[in-house]
Amino acid sequence: MDAGLFTANNVWMMLATALVFFMHTGFAFLEIGLTRQKNTINILFKNIFIITGGLLLYYAWGFNMMYPGFEEGSSGIFGFAGFGIAAPEGGMTPDYADGGYTWWTDFLFQGMFAATAATIVSGAVAERIKIGAFMIFTVIYVGLVYPIVGAWKWGGGFLDSWGFYDFAGSTLVHSVGGWAALVAIFLLGSRIGKFDENGKPKAIPGHNIPLATAGVLILWLGWFGFNGGSVLSADPELTSLVLVTTSLAAAAGGFGAFILSTILYKNLDLTMFLNGILGGLVGITAGADLMSPNEAIVIGFLAGLIIVLGVALIDKLKLDDPVGAVTVHLICGIWGTLAVGIFGSKAGGEQFMVQLYGVLIVGAFCVICTFIILGALKAVMGLRVSKEEEIEGLDIHEHGMDAYPDFIND
């Protein structure tokens, strides 16, 4: 391979890595914007812990657990290539990864993905989980559950041999986080004041919607790296197609949510609009390289409709998800994964069933693991802060500081 092309490929992958890293800023802005002022420090602390801890865990063993080098004839369920990382022979040359990037770039790009699953959970459990319990959960889930599931497809495991397709992680990243979020909010219970005595949901407004809006726009920008980098080279044709399908699905998702929420609730709800954009992004992620622009718009638009209906369903089930994480990442992640069997170049009944089996297997594994982890933590140390701490705010009680010391908490 020409040295210039090898360098161009690697530079694009490093840029994509930076964009995925920047997504953590978007997640943090979105989460603090949609929650109350008195919990801002707590949320920021969780998000910083996730990215720092996640990267160290991925270095220590996660990367080698996710890419263990399954031997021929292996079950493709679990493998481990050892602790720590070291570039293999030829890892810095075009002989590695068909010249798409170097081994070090490979590690860092994949490492940026690793923490995202726990970030999804952070938003769902906001304003009432004990910080210690959340950190222990993050270490176990990001350190073990995420790389094991990732190995089943991206590491050449059994789902890969079945033909399961997930281009950039509708299931392997977003649903993995979404399943854990669903179990977590079930075990935690709702925030004080979320439901009245008749079980009717009451709005608990976020304290900074402009910041939440900035978060969504940052996430959209970061998705260019999330999906565009998953091409695993700077291939002009495929990379440009992926960026187009990603953007069109995001735009269509926003419009789908905006239109349906306006029809149902007779108001122009910005938060639904924002989550519709994210739903479209999650929905296209599994098949962004397979879809035409028209198909991307349909997938995104339907994801936007799913957002509105999914949020209503979560409320009806009396589950409390402050940022809509379960609907955005789990429900739209499932939709995007199944859409690979409905639209695009792999569409067909057989592919749809493979996608469905993959969703069910990953879901069962994540739900069981989350129940075990959080169930044990609940029994040993408890999951939820006291009523007094929740009412007065986690910032003061768990961190001893206020994000806005010149203003009065709500």
C-alpha cells in the first residue's frame, strides 16, 4: 500500500477517535441539562469517572477480552489474550488491518467506544443513585460485560459467524447500555415527585435546556466519528455515504418526534425534538454503510416516532428515566438492528431472524448480568441515596460542593 494512503487512513481514524471522545462532552451536557441544578456536580463526576475508568479498564484487559483472537473451532463465546497491551509485530505497518490504521490507533478508537455503555446508564439513574454503587457497577459492566458482548461480533465470535450485522453498535454499544439502564431504573425506583398518588407522571423539568441542546448537537457531530470511523479507513466512497446516511437519519428522527409529539400533545416540545435526533442516530448506527439516503430517512423518521411512543410507554410502566436513555438507546437500538434485515443491501427474512436472535441473546445476557451486579450491590451497600439527600441534592451530600454557588438550588 502507498505510504501516503496508509497515513491518510490513519489520520482519519485518529480524527474519528477524537470525535468519539468529544461525544462524552455531549453526553455530560445533555444529562445535566435535562436534570436539576442540585445534582450537576454528581452527574459530571460520574461522566468523568466513566471515561477515565473505562479507558484504563480497556487497557488493563478489556481490549484483549473483546479481541481475543478466537481460534478456529472455538465456541466464540469467551476468550482472553492476556493483561495489558503491546503492539504485535507489524502493528505499525500497512500489513495491519489492511492498511486502515495502526494497532495503537485501533486500541484507542475502540477504547473510546467502551465507556459509552455506562454513560447511557448514568443518564437513566440520575438524581438518586449512590455514587459509590454506580462506580462499582461501571467497573464491572464496562470491564467485563461490554467486552464479552463485543467479542461475539466485532471480535470474531459466534454472532459474527452467524452473520449478525452491527456496523457501529446499535446493539453492541447502545442496547448494551440500554438494557442495563432499564434494569437499573426498575431496581432503583422513581425519583421523589415523579408520579402522583394515582400513578400519573409529573414533569420534573431540567434546569438548563440550552445546555442540553448543545449536548445533542455535540453528539451529532461526534457521530461522524462514531459511524464514519467504523468504516475503519478513509475510503472516500464508503465514508462519505456513511456520513450522509447518519446525518439524514438524525434529521428525520428529529422531525418524526417533533411531528408526532405535536399531534399527540399539542405543543412544540424541544426535548422530544432533541431525543428524536438521537433516536435517528442510534437507529442508523447498525446499518449506516448499507443504506441508501432514502432508506436512512425512513429508518430515522420511524425512530423519531418510536421516541415519542417509547417515552410514553416508560411513563405508563411507572419507570423514571430522566433523560429518555432507555427509549433512545435500547428501543431505538433494537429498531436499528432489526432494520438491517428490512432495509439496505442485506435485507431479507433470514437476515432479519439473525438480527432478532442477536438482539434477544445480547438482551438476555445484559439483563441477567445487570440484575446480578446491581442486586448484589443493593444487598451489600444499597443503591439509592436517602430521602433527605435526594431532596436536598446529591452535590452537597456526596461531593460537598455546588455547581452554581452564586445561585439558589431548585
